[in-house]
Amino acid sequence: MNQIENGYTDKFIDHFLNPRNIGEIEDADGQATVGDPQCGDYIKVWLKIEANRIIDYKYKVFGCGGAIATTSAVSELAIGKSLNEAIDLTDDDVIKALGGIPENKAHCSLLGIQGLRTALADYFVKQNHQRYQERIELYRKHGYDIPKARDDLVKKLDALSGVARILDLGTGKGHLALALGRAGYSCISVDISDQELHYARMNALYHHFDELIEFQKQDATRLSFETGAFDAVVTADMIHHLPDPEPMLREMLRICRPDGQIIISDFNQKGFNIMDQVHQAEGRSHPVTGWEMKAVAEWFKREGYQVQTYNEVCEVILVIRKKG
């Protein structure tokens, strides 16, 4: 390969003069726009994915020859790769494919890789959301409307300002955190499971609530937050998973400010019956190890709190405040 005076290789020039895979994909599985259209190079990328493999990669470049050549090279590197292989592609792979690039064009290779990874992220978020929606529809068919149940819980919150601090305990799939986002609230949502946090985080990205919701991995029985740090603490469908919920309940009292609000929701008998039906149909079980909601309400009353009980379609909601 010849290296000409200005530092551009023959391969680089070939990709610039004859860029591969230019165009758009109308029904793209993932897409992205990266770069700055106001003051520099930017690219648009479309991906077609089948059986966890990139079968087509189309793009448009708005920028210099370096952006054109490197994005063309990225398209050739990506097509045919499995998703895991595509994620592992780096700037060095692009530079190697072109036989080297001038130092002042190094940022262009980064742009192409960013486009690929952002389009893949878009695909993963969409796939996650599709599974999320399918799950919601499955429960709706059995009579349990999860988003409505979460919205009903959020409506029980006292009117809070836009800067109110709200903690969601037990993120799960992110149903309650999303309901808070729909209502315009920001919150911190914690869970002990990396898998659940990842799932919920992608749901938040899909709905553009990622700036409203901060996800953290924490144990609800040993929280890192300061005493009285939150205006409201909420949790849904978590109590029945805990053999002894008292440590978590005491943490809720500790981190909620004295005149704040605690809201706890969990299944009634109809809700448990629906959960059993769905899990049995999937060949799984749904163990119930925690307290009944009546016992939870009595515990808070013994601690000197006022408890309002709301009997909803599939759940019982407790709204808890300090007496007086």
C-alpha cells in the first residue's frame, strides 16, 4: 500500500471516492445521529438486524472527506458481524482497515464508531421496550393493568414541588419510576438486581425519562441516604417478596422527612391470583413470603403513624404519614 505525501493511504482515498453502503433504511431496527450539525461533522446511521446479526448498515455523512472514508470503512466492518462482535469494534479497527489515517482526522474514526454504537443502543432499547409492552399486555389480558395501577399510586402523593426528592424502592422493571416520570416527577430508584436496573434503565431511555430518573444499586434494608433525605418514599409489589420486611420499613421511616409521605402498594387476593396464573402458564412459580398489607398497616400504626388504606382493583395502597 502506498502512503502519499499528505498522509492519506490508497484505501482511505478509495473509501472517500467510492464510499460503500450510502443510503437510508426505511424500516431500520436501530438508528442514530451523532456529531454536531451546527459546527462540525455529523453522520446519520441506520441498521438492519436479523438473528442478532447486522445484515445492513446505511449512512449519510455531512462533513469532511475523513468522515466519509471512515464511516464507509465502519459500514464494511459492521455488516455481517454479530451484535457482540459489532459492539467490540474500536477506532483502532477502523484505522487498521484504512491502513492508517492522518492524525488530524483521528476524530472521524471515533464519529463512525459512535454512530454504530448509538444505533445499536437504539436497537437494544427498542427491543427491550417491545418485551416490556408484551409483558404489560399479558397482564392486562388477565385483568391487571400495571401502568394504571402505578399511576393510581402516584396520584396519592401530596402535591410536591418540582425539586421534591422522591425515592422508589425496588425498581423492578421500572413501572413505578416511569409513572413518576409521566407525572413530571424526578426520583431516585434503587434495586439490588443489576439485571432489573438494566431493564428499567432502558425503559427510561425509551420514554426519554432518563434525565428524571436516577437508578442506583442498593439494598433497601441498608440504604446509604442520610436521615430525612426524602420528601416521599414509595414502593410497589415488593413487600410480599421479603420474609421479614421490618428492616426495610424502618429504613423508609429513617430516610423520609418527619412530615413526609410513605406510600406502599402490594397485591390483594385478586392480584396474587393473577400473578399465579401468569407464572404457572410460563412454568414458573410466584412465592409469597412477606407480610399481608394489613400487618404492614398495623406495624406503622404501632410506630405512631396514620395510615390510609385504599382497596384498588388488584392491589392495596397504604398512604402513611406521621400523626399530628
